[in-house]
Amino acid sequence: MDWTTLLQPGERLVWEGRPAPRCYTMRNWRHALFGVILLVPTLYWQVVALQLAAVYHLPLIPWIPLPFLLAALYLALGQLFVARLEWENVFYAVTDRRILAQRGFLRVRHLVLDLDAVGSFVLKPYGEELASLRIVAVDSSTTLVLSCIEYPRLVTRHLEAAMAATGRLAGQEPPSSAGETG
């Protein structure tokens, strides 16, 4: 990924990466499992509706369960397929000033969070060296998720350094202003 178009003058790239493909694709496996479970009754409902329409000459009956069947199909298989296609466009980077993320399937979006605005982060481990990282801004209005990154400590080290510089690391006093006297 070429980040030069998004970098500000003098900004230096300190880390870049992308999610692990299998982890990124299967990160919502619980939704897929729910979709498979939902698919069985909706498929049965659709078959019964088709039979009722044939017997009673009611052409609108099969349309009733169709949205539920399509939703179950999307949950079971579609979301996994879309996630795999989206993975092609997902990239992450940390600079000396900001965190950058690119994602999107049909429309690529760029997400940016200043390192000075990082208030906290949560590491959700999937394995020894695989995790997702949820970064929350100080104002709590912005949350940036770096899904399924390998070697997440490389990223958290930069986040901790940025939080220490702004005094937001637990157990630290905020940095004093240069002109203050005690």
C-alpha cells in the first residue's frame, strides 16, 4: 500500500500492516453460525409457502418468507464472502502523528485518528501473536478498530508511547506546561 498520498509533510511511517486473511474473513463467525441455524427454518418456511401457493393458487404467499431467507443466506454465507472481498482493500498504518486505516468493499474509505487524541485501547487476542485492537479517542466519539493484526505489540508500543507523551497512560501525571512554576 502506498501511503504517500495520505501522509502530511514531514510525517514518518513507523508501522504498516494488514489483517490476517482467515481471521478477518471469519471474525464474525458467530453471525455465520446464527445464519446457518436461521437458514433451516426459513428454508422450510419457503418450501411450505411454495406448496401453499401451488395448492391454493395464492401467488403472493411465497414472497412472505423470501426476505427472511435472503437475510439468513447473507448471514450464513454472504457476509463471509463480502469480508473476504473487502480484505483486498484493508490496510493499516501508524505514523509518528496519526493512525491510518483503509477499508471498504465497494467504496474504499480512509479513516484517520491523531495519536494525540488516543484516549485508550483494548486488545482482543485471538492467539499468541494475533489480535484485534480497538482504539478510542479521548472524546469517545471516534473509535478505530484494527482487526486481526499479527504481532499487535508492535502497534500497542507506539500507542503507549503516544499516550505517555500526553499523560493518558495509567498512573501518570499529565505533562506540565513549559511556562508553569510551582
